[in-house]
Amino acid sequence: MKQFLAKALLATSLLSSSFIHKVEAMGGSGPFEGLKDYANSVTLGIETPASSGSGILIGKKGNKYFFLTASHVAISDPKNEEYWVYSVAGGKQKKFQVISFERPAIFADKDIVIGSFESKDNLPIALIFPLNRDKGILPEAFGKTTENTDFLTSTEQWIIDGRDWPIVPQELRYTWIVYKTVNGRAYNKEWDIQGSPLIGGVSIPTKAVPVPLMRVTEAQMQARVNGNERGYEAIYQAISTVPGMSGGGIYAARTCPELIVTNIASNEGKIASNEDIKRLRDYYKKMGYQDIMLIQLGFTDEVMDGREPVPPDGMLMALLRSNGFNSSEEVSANKYHEVKDKYLGLYPGVIAMHGMSEEYLTSGGRSGTSLGIPLDIFRDFFKKNSSKYGIIDGKAYNEKVIELCLNKTIS
């Protein structure tokens, strides 16, 4: 017999920070800081005839937007009773009337529906992570792979300044890279995400607080219970909850793929100075490379103090090229080239819909454990109907990954 009854979760705590595009989040734990801003941009607050809830923007077709929410939030027909959604994307408060709730056959026994509203506003759409499975586990130096490598990154200042390079049109072989850790956050193989996710929801205006507010809380993923009632297969610990987050998203991060960019540092090219080379060496030291490994990469005493030039075909020159520098031969010949790089850290997406809290049968108290509906349950449906609902998939998915990485959404 089940030890608990799932009841509608009135959701979450901490107010998010104001929306910014560049957020620095170095070594630590918990969700990457930029997830709060992303959740803010794609999450809706929902005002219902009886209460409130949240939703996730997943598609746009013309002027019609589509969102996911919990079916226990959508308790009646919006043609007969008024439902309103609130967006706080970009720091602007906007309100739209819901025109429909739809429950496709695959949603029939699940606590989830697709809602819609119309607007001429340009609102962000969430990237549904389960729609893409093209992960990369890449070789690293000294026989390692990215899967057993700890990676440190910051988008505020890369190893060497001057990286304003345009993207080259390309087909991505994979859309994220698996690292053991990134800035101290471990990879979760169950959900294919880097670090802890967070739950996001929007509370609707009240007499006490007359504006919609974005609210988030960290989610510690615990287990997956396949076939659990009403689709609630995701089990996780939520730090704290407040009314209004049922139907909101569980947002997570993935590491950006290597992208091809073109070096246009200057018309004449650019040669690395000794100081530039020292900064690059210090970066690899921070990543844990020992002195013997640094020498093998080309950071020899002779190169470091300027007694010998950087070999044009060696590993060190390849590293310098990936940071905007050329060899003296390339500068004299005015040559340009494409470089492949782990560009700008991480990017966000949604993995599940949040909606329920665990409640004990005997005491009626809450355990702090919450339940969500993984969106991979509906992967085939979303892919088949991506055009109908304007869901980001296929080529558009890859283009969105590149856009999010280049816009420095998360670091």
C-alpha cells in the first residue's frame, strides 16, 4: 500500500533576482545562478476561478502561445469561466486571457494539460531537454574523457580577452557535453543535466502583493518511479514551498557543445604575449593540471620566459588559437582559420512539470518531498506535433542551443 497521497503542491520560496543575461557562478553547489532568470522568462502565473497555479511556455504558432500546466489547476472550461496568465519575462508584467485547455489522448491519465492564449508580444519559449538526446563524451588530454573531467568556466572573462567572434553556420553532432563536474556541480545521468535543477513558478497578484512575483526553490532529485500515478514519476526534495507553483517548470542546465567560430581579432592577426601565455597556463593549473602535464602541453620554461617561440604546430599553439591568437607565420601571411571551442559554459532548459507534494496518510503532514511529471513521457508526442504547437525541435532546437550559448545565459 502506498505510504502517501499526492496532493496539489502550493509551490515555492525565494524571489528570483531581476533578469540579467550574464551571470557568474563559479565553484559551488546548488543550481547555476542563471537558471533563475531563465525560469523567470518562460514561466507563467495562472489565475483560475478557484485558486492559482503556474505554467511553462512551450510553443508559439503565429500569435498563439501554448503552455503546460497541471490539470488540477485547469479545473474548468475557459470558454465558460475566466482564466488569466501572467508573464514577468524581461521584468515586464503582462496579462493574457486563456482561450483553451487541451488534453491529448496521451495526457488522459496524467495531471497535465496544454493551455493556450493569443498575443502579439514576443515571449520566450522553453527548450524541452528530453527532445534531444545528442550528448557528447569527448576525449581529453592524457587518456581522459570529459565524463571524468572536472571543468571550471566563467563567461564574464574567459582565459584571454578579445573573444568577440561570429558563429560559423554548422550542424551540431551533439548538443551538450557530459562533464564529471562543472564549477563543482556534478552530472546527473538519470536526467542528463549538470548540477541541481530548480522549480519555478509565478504567484498571481493579491491584495497584499498587487503584482505577480517569480518564485524559485532548489530541487534535489531523489528517484524516478516509472508508472507512478497520474504521471508523477519524478521524486525530489524541495527546500521550501509557497502557494501558486503547481504546473511550473523544473529547470536545469547542460554544458554548451564545442562551437566553430571564426577568428577576426584584427586585420593583421594577433600574437600572444608572454603575459597571455602565463594567464593560459594559470587557467590550466586551476583545472588541476600538474607541472609535468603543463610541460607536455607546451608550457616549457624556454617558452614562458621568451627564449623560444611557441611551436606553430604544437598543442600550445592550438590552445592559443582557440583564444584568438595566431602564430607569427599566420600573421605575416594574413591567414585566418576556424577554431572549435567549448563556448560560453552552459545553457538552460526544462525537464519536468512540478505539481505535487507528498503527504503522509496518518499525520497529514508534509515530508518536504515533491513530485513532478517528466516531460520525456511525452517525447514522441511533442516531436510529432512540434509544428502544430510551435515547439522548438530538430534544426530549430540546435539553433536555440547556439543562441543560448552565445548569449551567455548561464556560466
